[in-house]
Amino acid sequence: MRAWIYHGNQDVRLEDVPEPVPGPGEVRVRIAYNGICGSDLHEIFNGPMFIPLETVHPTTGHHGPIVLGHEASGIVDAVGPGEIDVEVGQRVAIEPVFRVPGDDAHYNLNAAFYGLSANGFLADCAVVPRRAVHVLPDEVSLIEGALSEPISVAWRAVERADVSVDDSVVVFGGGPIGIAAALSLRAKGIDKFAVVEPSRRRRIVVSEMGFETLDPSATDFQEKLTSFVGSGVQACVNAAGVAPVMKQAIDVLAPGGKLMVVATHVEPVSIDLNQLLMAEKTILTSIGYRDDFPSVIEQQARGAFPTSSWVETVRFEDLVETGLTRLRSGEAIKTLIEVNGG
């Protein structure tokens, strides 16, 4: 079968590898679509950061080159021995966290993911445990199913922020996670929020979804931000991952407000703890998800996460020349690789 394999910094190769066979308790999924994540770009162009090329991963046991991809949907095409409550032909989204037996309470903190710590889903098919697949209802397409993973990241961040319907919120970052956070807020009945994003194209996309947008590079940004937040907002979501955002977010929080950080940061960020202390502001973080896929898929079935304006598909063989290039240049917001489609 075909697979995109990471061999090192800026060394990703399309290769032919043996087709995996499911064992007891496992299913094989013929991959339809796989999304490219910011972590994939970091690994490919700045890594290896998490991929265990030179060492053995302590959780998965993987060592060496790895099949990329951790945001996928597909169709079950084989099941392993024993009783498994999924059937060949069912459409599924794949949850890529590599769970440690007996550690389900904090499985999102295990820091092991298919596509980063074990062979992933940028291949014709993949074998995963039964618990890793979530059957998609008829209302959710395979394209939407490949987005269940990144949307779950944003959904859990909003859940952990514990925002109420009367709160005002500022989302920093209009990329995939920022957009998913905005859509999650709307799905939860919160309508007083704005998205801060420097890219004009992204602001247009976000505003066409019906959201207020602010340009942080505009000369009147601070004035417009102050006009929106008034005496302060109850919550901010940092989905941008750039240092200046932390201070901007803390500044606009009302006393007692919460800052949810869901973006990774390449460099350490300095903050004034006294500014937090004197106003009892709180910084929260969220990584991944914990049992959030079912809630997200239910919301997708209700139409809460439209995809037409911010998601594009690229042919499997064009991953490097088109997919990665468009993402790095900012031409694309979210790219799904069409592995087998469907």
C-alpha cells in the first residue's frame, strides 16, 4: 500500500509498504481523508521534535521512520478476531491518541499519538484498536469526519474554559483551531465574541461565518478592541501561539476572567504574574481531548461545524508539492489529503 513516511527534517517520502493485518480487538480502516496539522508542519520542517527517529518511544515502542498523519476518517475494511462491535463498511473517524491500558483517566496526557509516536494514517489503510474508531452518522461526511479530531481539541478547550451564555469572549487566532473554537462557542449558545486575526484572507472567511473580526495590525486595533471588550471580557481563547497574544489576552480580561491557552508556543513566553494576581485572573491550558469525539460528532451531525469556506482537499500524491506548500504560504487554512476519498 502507499504511505507517506517521515525520514527526518524536510525528508518525507511516498513509499510502498506492507498492508497491515488487524489483530484481536483491532480494526483496519481504509483511509478516506487525513488532515494536515500544525504539529505535522513543525515536525516536517523543524523536527524531529516528537517523532522517535533515534530513540525508542516509551509508550508505543516505535523507533525510526514513521507514517505521518493523525487526523483521519475512513471506512472499516477488516476486523480482527473476536467480538468487535463495528462492521466492515462502516464509516468512522479515528481518535489518534495512543492510550495506555489502565490510564484512561488521563489518556490525553500520555503524549503518544498515531502519526507522531506510532505509524499514522497518511496511508491507504491503518490498523487501530476498536476504541479508537467512532462510527459516523449518515449526516456526517467523511470530510467532516477527518475534522472531528482538530474540532475536538477546540471543543475541549472551550469546555475547560467553562464559558456561560452571558459571557463575552475574545478568540485570538483565525486558523483551524481558532475557527473551531468560534464554532464551538456558537454551538454552546455564546454569541458575544470576536476573533482577532492578522491575515486578511482568514478574517474574510471568519466574518463570512457571521463572526466579528479584529485586525491586530490595524492602527485602530486597540481602540476597536477596547470598544468591543468594554471593561473586560470574561474569557479569552489563545489559539494563535505567538508571544504578544498572551499579554493582549491578559490585558482585555475583566477581573476574575479566564485565559484558555490551546496553542503550542515555539518559544517560552514571559508574563507578569502580578497582573494576574491583583485581578484574580486565571490561565488555563488544554491539550487534546478526553472522550469529546462523541459530542463533537453529534454537533457535526447538527450542522454546527460547516467546512466549505475554510477546508480544501489535495490529492494524496500532491501532499508535498501542493498540500504543504499552500499551508506554509498561508494560501490554505485547513488542508485534507484525499487518500482514497469517499
